[in-house]
Amino acid sequence: MSNTSTNPENFNCRSFIYRKFKSSQVIWTETNNYGIASSITDPTIESDYVQQLAICDLSYLQRTGFKGAGACEWLKNQNINIPTSINHTLSNDDGCLIARLGINDILIFDSLKNQTNLPIKLEQQWQYDYAPGNKPCGFIVPRQDSHACFSVTGEYAPEMFAKLCAIDLRVKKFANNMIAQTSLARLSAIIIRRDLNAFSNYLVLVESASAEYCWDCLLDAMQEFNGQIVGTSILATFSK
Amino acid sequence: MKLMPCPINGLRNISEFICGGEVETMPDPSTGSDQEWAEYLFIENNTKGVVREWWMHTPTSYWFIAERNTETEEIIKTYPASDIFKQRVDFTQNKS
Amino acid sequence: MGDNFTMRLPKPKGLYLDRSKTITFVFAGKHYQGLQGDSIASALAANNERLLSRSFKYHRPRGILTMAGRDANTLVQVEDEPNVRADTYAITEGLEVFAQNVYGSLENDWGRFIEHIGRFLPVGFYYKAFYKPKGIWKYWDTIIRNFAGLGKVDVNATPYASDKAYRFCDVVVIGGGPAGLSAALQAANAGAEVILVDENQLLGGSLNYVRFNSNNSQTLLTREKLVNAVTNHPAINIYTNAMCTGWFADNWLAIMCEQRMLKLRSQVVVAATGSIEQPAIFRNNDLPGVMLGSAAQRLIYLYGVAPGKLAVVLTGNDDGYGVALDLIDSGIEVQAIVEMRTTPSHSSLAAAINAKNIRILQGYTVYEAIPGAGKRSITHAVIHQISSEGTVNENSHKIACDLICMSAGYTPAAQLLCHSGGQLKYDEADAILKVTQLPAHGQSVAAGSLNSVFEIDAVLADGKYAGWLAATNAGFPNNEPANVPHHVGAQGQNYPWPIFPHPKGRDFIDVDEDLQVKDIVNAVKDGYDDLELVKRYSTVVMGPSQGRQSALNNMRLVTKEANRSLNGITITTQRPPYSPEFIQHLVGKAFQPVKHTAIHYRHLECNAQMMSAGLWLRPAYYGNPENKDTCIEKENLAVRNNVGIVDVSTLGKLEIRGPDAAEFLNRMYTFAYAKQLIHRSRYVLMTDSTGVIIDDGVACRLGEHHFYVTATTGGVDGVYRNMLRWNTEWNLNLDIANVTAAYAAVNLAGPNSRDVLSCLTDDIELSAQQFSDMEVRTGHIAKIPARILRVGFVGELGYEIHVPANQGEALWDALMKTGEEFEIRPFGVEAQRLLRLEKGHIIVNQDTDGLTIPQETNMGWAIAQKKPFYMGKRAIDVMSARSLDRLLVGFTMPSDAPLPEECNLVVNNNEITGRVTSVAYSPTLKSIIGLAFVSPDQSEIGKQFNIKLSNSAIVKATVCPTPFYDPENKRQEM
């Protein structure tokens, strides 16, 4: 599928920041009707970057949300593991990530490694059929489009975040699978620690309209630690 | 920067919150007197001491209740609004 | 130029120095050499140069006073940076240092003449001299401002990028002296994560320069042991050269590092900030050569520089004897120890002095220092026997010296403590200010000399105890240290009255502000007998050192002059910052979020001129600014006659879903929604509980229990918050979601819009019969899932198309490509505003203000009278029963009339009766049209009213019905 001449504008779905990838070395591939920068430079170099400090645009990553009374119950009935406490994540058996943002507010990501299309399947299964006596089943929230999704990876990530965010995200204080819903460079953000193999990884979700602002803030803060932009395939390589 | 304990998100800088004012009971809009209604709208108690207020955690848009001492600036406790607003509220037509 | 390096002391003195590296720098136009590690002042002192600056008011020569960066005497300009503290600022190769506040040269400053007219500049003289007669201040202002202020700001300086960073710990220890070091160690050993902050380049604090025993080797050993243990501890994070400048609520601290500001949150704070040595007051106590005992010790130990050659030590405590020993060890001849106390000291330090046969004058004080040439040095100390508190008798000696060291006592460095609610009170028994209240509701501890503990073993034990308490309170239980040794506390540390006014004055209380004893006395006589008042009247303690050397003596003097008891008196309010901060560090990156729609770059490619709408950027119009009006006109006409497209992604968008959705809208909005048909939209108008219009939009009913509601760009966040807040109270069965960012939206408008759209959809029937005005459809446009609303905001056939945000650009591309053959034209906010004005639609917050109720804007039609409740109902009912004060009306003016501006006033005779809220020239109607608030008696159709233009000219406008354009709405219903 890999095709260096693929243009992200050939597809209807576009990340808000696809213009940020200008290097001629970028390899574009198609996923979910998005053209995505799957690699920016040599994989061995990218592999070093992700262990030090790197950022990756995962806005294409399939995701959806379910919210409102009955949302958790309904998802459980679809065999989705729901984290017992708010602001925690769980992995579903198929590698999908289930994040609990509120009492009845669930965010579901497809697996980074193997596309399962679980989020889309759930959206298709969901049906609102209200009748007195029926159990409520929550509502779909369009998380794919409401938020941009970035991945910040590597040893220096917590120190870099400390320049933008007032939450202590150091690995010893912010355990794997924890979620912080907070302010990042004065934007409301959802930060999820989701380690890749042995190194720390944080998913950052911000309102899609602010994607470029947030990306620029992160890049600027990363400069001090020589942070780099990497493609999506290196992350898939490292994810479980 | 003060800290505010959000019942869901834990201790956070107060800059992550907005205050929604004191918890007040709305007089019945169809039976309350004009005087009562005007006081509800315009008279602030400005209590020196413990007040019960609406606060919202902005990143999650979560409203909760905080009890706060306006004199010492101490936040005494915070809890979900459902602890005090348990019933569905309905309005009925003015009979007159 | 002084004799080069003559004052440099051999090793091991000079803890900061790297003697292998010589550094050349320039001060006041002359070249000097220093060593790596020298500060500007220490390098100059090594060259026997004592003059650093001229005083603020009298331009008196000033030199080293504290050597700790705590006084204004050492303020210099370093390249483009003003007000640098020369006693702590490290020299670098080629550094250029300039004198400040000098006219001519530092050595021969002609500004010093001011001292001779000093008697015409009494305390409070600004208030007395320059405000009468009325208006005269304007004249004096320029002259005074030329004299006032220190240093020069280089407006062309290139800023460097600086960002802030957050830090977190369990226990922060402020101050790396003996107390701080042992506190940090104890807390870290208990398992707490510790941050240790010290303003100096080396940890150790007083251990680095104070002689605690006659044999100093013990102190150095203690220092080495502690510093090593702390430095090697994995749980202690050390920040040196870092200044804690503020302590705010809930242990939130500002730490200024060299390149950035840290915002630190700690569970517990250990304040071990030490204490500040205090001067004695005598004539010429401000001249170069008169310094604190600790300043001399810092010069010797830290910088390896002899502070003078021939010394007199003035003391009121035992520490003066330590200073004398250090001077002697450095080869300085100590002429005499002038001991203010009447009874001899029994300390080991005093014994060591006695053993050296140094003359001790018991019960004496320095009464005057005799200046050398140009007052740039001193030549003698005149000492007198003390007869009673603050007075002396005729028994006197004149002792030759070039150095007077003062050891009169201490004041706690409690500024930070006070920022956060700590309190100090004067303890008359010990003649010292003591910490009487700690801040942070028990989550703070004070240790060491700040805590009135001075004896070294007691300080170490006190630190250890503080570390234990801090760790325990931070949730790390550990064993309480075995019995804190009994200590003598502050007894004997402070000489109670080291103030000896001289009949000829120049006995400075505050060297920053050149205030002498008589100035303070006169301030009290003028009736300002409270510390806070004296401060504001005389400016005492308001200078750069913020009272570090003056607050204590000033407090003593004022209280005595006002005939009050000193006991229990507190100091003036302390406010952050403790030390100057770079504004750049405070600013940091100044994060300013910006929102882009999915189509942002397409607008730029079409040469859009962008404007801010809240955080969003929106196209104002497309084209060059010099043709702005033509561009807007063309965009307007494209919509009226052909087809235009506008990006409306910034509209607020809310999903209201659930069985109570309609009921909820009934409560939040004025209109009625229960019977609204599915696939139809209805106007929504939101009022607050006082009946004031706060937002509007449309509600699309997509299902029995599903409404998709739009809100204004700027209002949606507030609307969403409001909705959540009320439903938390009402517990209705529904869910509210803000999906603003999830949908991109465009409005395709104009008579040809249907033709364009029909090329792009095969699942939506577009004919007027199948899809009429105010209806809503879901389907696909260019294969993109879409919600399509027929709305008439601009008054033509139009389709508002909402699609997932990530596909917004693709939608735009498809519409623009298909529209090409129709000559589709993108239009911006300016044209959109004009188009809606032609239709007479209001924009909330432009055509309404913080008091506008629906009736004033003729929107009674949007209010459902029969509902039992909606937000604002009660208030609107009350106000509807009253007569209105104003009405929003449409008006026209001839096309050749001068164009009023928004907010120009509507006047009637000399009364203001309203204002213009929207106004523009309409190319479609070929006249000026607008909306304005007018009084009810001016509102009749056909009547004329007056508008006062910005240039005060009056023009006439005629009230006319709205909509101005297509009043029967035929165009949008096509």
C-alpha cells in the first residue's frame, strides 16, 4: 500500500495538520480514507527518536465515544471492557484502548497495530430505540472529528510536558493507563499515558480546531530536548 | 495558585475551574412574589464565612459543589451536585 | 585605578574562585582583572576599588554593604541590563559594566551637588513642593523624572526565548544553609521527594563564611559532610543560583532560575531562608568602607578578598568577634573592637580576641566615620561612649581605619513567609523580630536563624527537626529526631538600639532612599506615626532592597518617636516578588490558543484577509485590503445574484439527545419546541434569568428525542456550560454534548446554490417541494456524510452543510470545483454581516447589549407565552408589563450621506436616546441601511432621527421597516 506519491488531499478525511509534513522523505499511505505520514525518515533513526522524544500525528486513528446514561452498560453488552474508575484506560482483548473519561463517558481507540475497526463497528451496532421501560444506551459522540490525536513518546516526554501542563506527568507519579483531563498550553486536553513496550508514551487529544496551535506548542517545547517528528508506522512497530 | 479538589479529577490548579456562584434555590417562578424573584436574581449574600457554591472543572465541563470559607479562603469540601440535587425538577403552569 | 590585586587573599580563602582563570572586564570605562568566580564587586575590591555607585537622591558615593545582593549600593548597568547587583553578578571575559545614576563620571558625579541643597528636600517633599498650585505637577514631572529612575533600558535589545516549567515535590526547602541542608537530608531520608533551592552558586549558606567557633575547621568539616550528603542523595533535587521570589496559596512557589521561571508545587515548605544582618546608624554610615560584618566575611571566604587594610569592628553581639578574628587571619589590622554592650562577652570568640590583645572599647559606639577625598572612602572612625539609649557622651577616640565592620544584629529573612500569610512580631526581650505565625495551614516549617535559632549545633538540630516534621506532614512518617538540643535562641544576637543620630545628620536609616534619622523623625512629627504611613510618606523601605537593611531600625525609630511600645509590633506588608524578576521570565511563552477551521488554509490560498472571532480566525473578505470595499460588494452581489460560499464552521453546535430533549429546549430557549416537526429547524433565542438576550441559533429536530442546536461562535461555550449547570439541578433525562469542533460547516447561498449542490448529491432531494425553507436533511454531499439545513440568514436560497470536521476541506474542495462553472465566489464575515443586515437579522452582542430584552428588538414573536417556564420568563413577564425605554429599529439614509459608524449616538435635542448598532452601505439597495436603538417616540416608521457622527456632525436617518431586502422572504423560500 505504501506509496510515496500519495497525496493526503486525494482523500476526503484529512488531519488538521497534514501540511506540517513537508519533507520529501515522507512516505504517505492510506488508512481509513486518510493519507497519513507513515514514515518521516529512516526507521532506525525514527526508532531512536521515539525512545528519546518524538511526536506523531495519530489524528487518523479510528476512535469514537459513547456518553450519557446507559453508555457503559451498553458497551459492556458489546463485550467491551470498561475501566472501573474514571480517568483510567483498559485494553480490550483485540488491542483497542478503552478510556473512561467520566461516569458515563467512554472513548474507544482502535488498535495501533492491527486495524480492527471496532469503533466503527460499535457505531453501526448502536441504535437509539427509546421506549418507556427500555434501558438507556447512551449516545455516540464524534470523537474522531472533535479531537486531534497526537502521540508523544520517549524518555524526555514528562520533562517536556512540564513546560506546558501543570499536572505531574512523571512516570513515577502518573502511572501507565492513567488519564489527565487538564489544561495544556491553555487548551483543554485529554492526556493518556499509554506506554509502548518499554518506553513511555502519551496520547494527547485536543480540540481539532486547535490542533495546529497545540502541535506547534509541543514542537517548540520539545526543541530543548531535540524532539523529532516521526511517522505512524514506527509506533505501530512498538505497540503491543 | 490555589488548589481545588475536583470530585472526579482530583487536586487541580484553581485556574482549571470556574465559579458558578452560590447555590441558591429558585423561587417557584409561577407563585413567588416579584420581591422574592428580584432578590433571587439580584441580591448576593456576600457571606463572610462558609458558602456553598457551584464550580465547574473546565477541561471536563463537570459541575460540582464546593463548600468554601470566604474569610480564610479554605476549601472545606467538594462533592458531586447529585448529592444535593437528587430529584427531577418540573415546572407547572401558573394557575391564575 | 587601584593597585592591582593587592587585596587578594591566598587559598583556601575564595571558595567561589577558580584561580587558574583570569578575566578582564570593564567597569565605568576602566579595565580590571578578576578571577573566574569573582562577582563584579569582589573583583573591584580585589583591585582595591571601593566605589560602586552613587546614591539615589544625594548622589553620595556608595560601596559594598552586604555582599549578598541585598542592597541598592551595588546596582550597576551590565551591557543592556539595568539594576544588576554587582556584589553577586559574576564577571565574564570582556563584560562591560557601567555606573548608574551618574551625571558625568562615577568618581566626579556632578549630581552630588544635590546633597548640598538636601535641606530643601525634606521628607515628603514631593507632596509638599510640587502639587501647589494646582496643575504645576505637569511642569515638575519632566524634570523630576529625568532625575528619578535607575539604569537605562535598551529598547533595541533582542529578547531571548524563555519558557516556564512546572515542578512538583513533597518537600521544598528554601535555603541551602546549615538548617536547610539538614532539613533536606532528614526529609529525603524519610522517603520524601525533596527540592532544595538556594540563591547562591554553592550550597552551605552561613557555613561558607561565618565563623561559628574560634577554631573554624569544625565548621568547614560540618559543611563538607552536609553538602556531600545532600548532593549525593538521589531524592534531593538541587537548584542553585535559583531565587524563590514568591510563595503563594497552597504552597505554590515562584523559583527564578538563570534561564527560566519554575512554578513549583510542594506539599510542605521548609523555610530556611536565614536572616539578614542589620547595620548600625551613625554619621556617614553609608560611605564605601563601612560594611556589615557578614559582608567582610563573604568577601574573605567566598571571594578571597581582603575588605580593607585597617579595620574597626563595631559590634553588639558575639559575631563581631568572629569577624575580627577573620580579619586578623586575613592579615588585616584590627585597630579596635567597639563593643556597644557594657558587659564583656564570655564567648569563645571573645576569648580568642582577648588572647590576641586586641583593644576592646566596652560600652562605646562608632558615632561618625570621617570621609576621605570625595567621600569615596573613610579615613577614621570617631567613637564615643554610650550614655543612654541612642545617645553618647564626650568620651571619644578617633581611630584611623579604612574599614568599619558592623555587627549589630539580625532580622529574619521572612519575606517569603509573609507572602503566604506568615507573621512576624517584635520581641522586645531579644530585640528581634520573630516568626509568630507560619503560612499554609500547617504545611510549612521555619528552621534555622529564620526561626530565631543562631547557635550552629542548635541550627543543625532545628533543621533536622523541620525536615522530620515536613516529611511527616507530607505523608512520610519517620522517627522524630532525638531531643532537639536546648538552644539559647536569639538572646544576645541583637543589640537593642544601634541608632545614634548625629546633630549634623548623614546618619542613614535607609541608604536606598537616602533617608536619615531626622527624615523619619519628621515624618512622625508630620503626623504619619504608623509604619505603613511613614513608609508611604517618606518612601522608607520602598527602595530596591525593600527594607532588608532598614525595616528593623525604622520600626524601632518610628515606634519610639510615636511613644508606643515596640513589643508585638509587626513590620509593613511584604509582597512578592522577594527579589527582582525578569518580565520575560514571567511572560514565558504567553500561550495564546488559536482555532482554525478545517478550511483555514483554503481561505489563505484564496487571499482571504483573516480576522479574529474569539479564538477563531475567520475570513473577513477575500482580496487585497486596498480594494476592501469592492471585494465585499462583489461578494455581496455574488450571493444576491449567483452563488456564494461562506465557512461557518465556527458556529457553536450542540447535540441535545434524550426523552426530555424538547422539554429541555423549552426551558433553555424562549420559543416552543415540543411540537416542532422532525426534519425541521426552528429559531432559538436564549435569555438569561434576568430576561437579557444572550445567544441565538437554530434547533434542528433530527429525531423525536434528538435536537442539533447551533449557537453563536462566541457564545457556545457559555451556552453549553449553562445547559450542563441547569440540568445538573433539574435531572432531566437527556444528554448534552458540545460538538462544535466535530463539525465543519459551510453556507452555500444564492439563487444558483441548488444547481451547484444538485451536482454533488444523489441521496437528497433538493427541489423546493421536497426540501423547503427551514427544513433539515441528512445525506451525502460529495460522498461526505452531511447534515443540510435550509436557512435564510443571508436572505437567499441557501444550504448550510455540516460535515465531520476532518472532511471539511474535502467538502469545500468539492463545492468550489463544482461551483467553478457557476463562478461561485467565497464570501467572508464582512459580506455575511451586510447580507444579514439587508435582511434585518440581529447579531447577538452587536445589536444587543447586556440589558437588551427580546421586546426591545421586536422579537416578541420568538417567545412562547404559554410555557410554564423558560430561563428569563419571569423577568420578561415583569418587564413586558412596563413601557419600553428603547427599541431597535431599521433606518435608511441616502447613499451620498456620510456613513455613520457603529456605536454613533442617536440624539434628540441634547439628549442621548440610543445608538447605531449596525450600519453599512447596501450595494443591493443602493442606500445606507442600519439598525439603531431609539426612544419609543422616535420609532415610528417614516420618522426621522438624528445621529451624531464621530466628528460631531449631525445627520438625519429615517426609520423604516425591516427586512430592508425581500420583506416577503420570497428569495429564501425559492
